[in-house]
Amino acid sequence: MRPNPNAIVVALLGMLIVAPMFAQAPKPDSKTLASSGILDRLAERSGVYAVPATAKVPGFIADAGWPQKLPNNWLLGQVGGLYVSADDHVWVYQRPRSLTDDESALTDAAGTRDGKPVSVLGFARLNGVLGDCCSPAPSVMEFDAGGKLLRAWGGPADPGKCPAAQGCVWPATEHGIFVDHNGFVYLGGSDLNDKPNGSPWSSPNGSDGQILKFTKDGKFVMMIGGPGGKGPDSNNKDGGRDGTPLFHRPADITVDPVTNRMYVSDGYGNRRVVIVDAATGKYIGHFGAYGNNPIDDKAAAAAGNWMNDFTKGNMKPAFFRNPVHCAKISKDGVMYVCDRGNNRLQLFNARDPNLGKPCSNPSGEQGKCGFIKERSVAVKTNGPLPGSAVAVGFSTDAQQSCLYVGDNSNMTIYLLKRDTLEELGRLGRSGREAGEFHWLHQVSVDSHGNIYTGEVDTGKRIQKFIHYGAEGCSGAGRTTIGGVLP
């Protein structure tokens, strides 16, 4: 038998020990590291800042060694979704088709275009692979709290997990992941997909309008909605698979463990949050800004972008602007909707029986149609930047007294006192180093209060911020969220 070129098998005391051919890297000396000031610098760069003297907030420091090295020369693409499940496992929904030519240099020819060999991503491969690293990973990746990869499945790199014969259609662009109280994994997609590039992994199915449901090990359960819709159609109730609502480029998913209702931020094409039964996918209701139902897509489109309203002094547009990027529910039943296109958060009572039913509230009256209140986030943010409020998470104290709000454009996380929505501090800033962000896209929190984030555009990474100190937020802060600090 030929020897294994990567290891030497040694018999010792009746046991087989596999010894790598490569010499072990030097072990770090804790005293040397401490004297170098490395932790002090990391804490300074990645910790919470701009905390008023009147406030008290949790502390954080970036874990620069998280996650652990990926196997198989895999490289993450843009992070379309990230969620921490109840067992503190971190579920990442990444976009393998977002890798560039050099990032996917280890992919070989897998098809042809215009008679010439191309990789799975459509890049020229006239002479085979380009270099020694890297390859696209499966779309769904499960990590433990220590950053070890536990499972990876689905997407174009693992097409068997989405069987067409069972009615599964994988999205053209991965967006939004949620793991519910019953252990089911939900996935969305946000691509208009009107100009697929013709590569072996490109999608021929038109725009994304589906939510997929799987078991944790990647067994397909059902599809809600379906691909190929021509939206926007923000009042659609039953145009999808098996009479389920047809979404148009949905952004995010959450399931209320109290009611087993699923809330879909629908999203990049439509301008609503849709409520369905998580067990069947059947329509229950939907709502737009201030709880309005039905939604006037034509009027919203005619209004143009946020700055058209802002420059006229209209701070209460009666519709969500694309994208409606998140809908997350606190333990006390308050739903926080990321109206990213309008640079604001809107709060709703998820247990109000009127939420999602036909209701008119164009002036934003509090207490009507399930609407509670709203708050602007970095209100002056404007195009070509993609808007501010992108994701939310909650602290783990009993009152969930901190609300963590991710800002896509200004690349920070605001620490808010949840009951007053005052800003008490910020975490992260624009940059490429540990603890900094480039196009922050996802925020989620584990049971120990640690924060996990994901980035898109050229960021293409996940980070962990280790929590220490106070469990929650208290005191007084700034009534304005965002803006240039003094």
C-alpha cells in the first residue's frame, strides 16, 4: 500500500498515532502576548464607544480568531443571512456565487460559454484552475460557539439538498435565515434575477419569491411562495405554491414561538410583512407601514426615494420603502421592522389581533392597526448608500433592555435602551480590520449576550463580539440615533 503523503502512521504502545508531516507552529506564550498589548489594542479598536456618562451598557471585544479555519479550501461569500439558534449554534446563509474570479481560483472548468471553458461561476478556465485557493462553500453553514464548522449543506455546491422532484427551487441570491423553536430552518432569496449570467450555477428560475423550509440536516420540507413572480404585488395572498402567498424578493424570516406564526419581511420587491402559518405556509395576514392593509404599491413607487420625502419635511411616509429588511420579535411581543429604505424602525404589537388584517392608518396613529411607534435611524443617510436600519438583536437580560440595531450604510451597531429607543453607544465602525464593518448586513445574539455579525458587498465575513460586563442597558442617552459624533 502506498504511504499517505500527508501523514506518517506510527505504532506506539499498541495505538495508531497520526503525525502530520508539517512541523507544528510555535505555541503562543500568554505572558509575551499580554506584554505586547495585543488585547488592549483589540479592545480599543473593537469595543463599545460614544457612551454618555449617564448610561451603562454591556462591553464587547471582537474575537479575531473566530470562526475557525474552514475545511476544503472553502471561502465565504457575501453573508445573506445569519441567525443564532436556541442551542447557541450560529447558522450562516452565504452566497457562493458572489465570489470573484481570484477568490474562486481553485474551481476548475465546469462548462462552456461561447465555446470556451468556464468555471461554475462563469469565469474563464482556459488552462484549468487558476491557483491554490479557494472554492465556494455550501450555502448553509452551522458553527458552534467556538467557531467550529459542524454542518454545511445546500445551494449550488450541494444541489441534492433541494430536489426539484419534490418542488424545491433554490434562490438565485441567498437572503435571510431563521431556525425556529421546533428546529426547522427557513431560507429566503432576494434576487430580481432578470439577467442571469449563463454560468453553470446561474439560476434560470426568474425572480426569487420563495421561502424554503428544511430540517437542520438539510432535508427539504416544503416551499412557501415560489420563483418567477413579476411583482411588486404587496397584497398577494395565494399566488404561490399550494395556495401560499407569493413573495417578491423576501429579505428575512422570523417565527413567533408563542403562536407559530411566521413573519416574512417581503422585502426587496414588495413593501410589506407577511404573516403565515409556519406549519402549512398558508396566508394569515399582511401589513405595510403603520399597519396599513391593503398596500398601494403604485403610490409608493411614484414617491421615489427617501430623500424626496426628507427634503420636503415629510418624516412619516405612509409606506415601507424597499427593502423591508427585518422583522424580529422580543419576548414581550413587540415586533421591530427594519424599514431600511426609509431609515427607520417601526414597532408593532405582534399579539394584536388587528395586525395584518385590513386596516387604514395613513397618518401613523399610535395604537391603531397594531402600530406602536417609530424611530428614525441615521435619518440623513441617502443614495447611493443602501439605507440604515438593516438588522436588530436583543440583550439577554430578563427585560431585553438593550436593542442592537445594525446600520448597513454607516457600518455600525447602535446600542439602544429598548424602552425609550435612546442611543447609549456604538459598536464597530467602517473598516476592514477585526471589529470593523464593510456593509454590515446581519446581527444576532446568543444566550450569553455575544453578538455575531455578517457582511455583504466585498466584506464577505462573519465576526463574533464577546460580551462582558453589564447584562443590559440603563440610564439616559441621545434621543437622536446615528449622525456624526462630536
